[in-house]
Amino acid sequence: MANVEEVVKAAALVIARAALNLFAVDQHRWSDRPCPTCRQITAMIGEPWGCYAYQLRKKSTDHDGPGTDAD
């Protein structure tokens, strides 16, 4: 019985992530500030998601030099 419950929980997680990935394509993902929705989803799934993940990636690749926002 425990195996069935584990499979059902795993399937639900896969379905939920697939649905969340559809929302991640939304235009707000490309903002330089994370929206409250993406912050909450990040907290729920335990990893950066949506515009929150984009902001973290952008911060890690930004450099203070020519051609950056620091100019």
C-alpha cells in the first residue's frame, strides 16, 4: 500500500511541475524583479522558479563593466 501512495505522490508532483512550467512561459518571467507568485512557488517547491529563478541567474551573470546595467 505504501508503494501505491508513493507512486501517486510522485505522479502528482510531476503533473504539478508540468503545470507550473506552463505558467513560467508568461511574460513576467523576464522581469528583473521577482513577482510574489514566483516567490511563493519557489518557497513551495524548494528551488528557484519563474521570474525568481531568472533574477538569480541574471545576478550571477551580471558584471560591472561595459555593456552592463552598471554603465
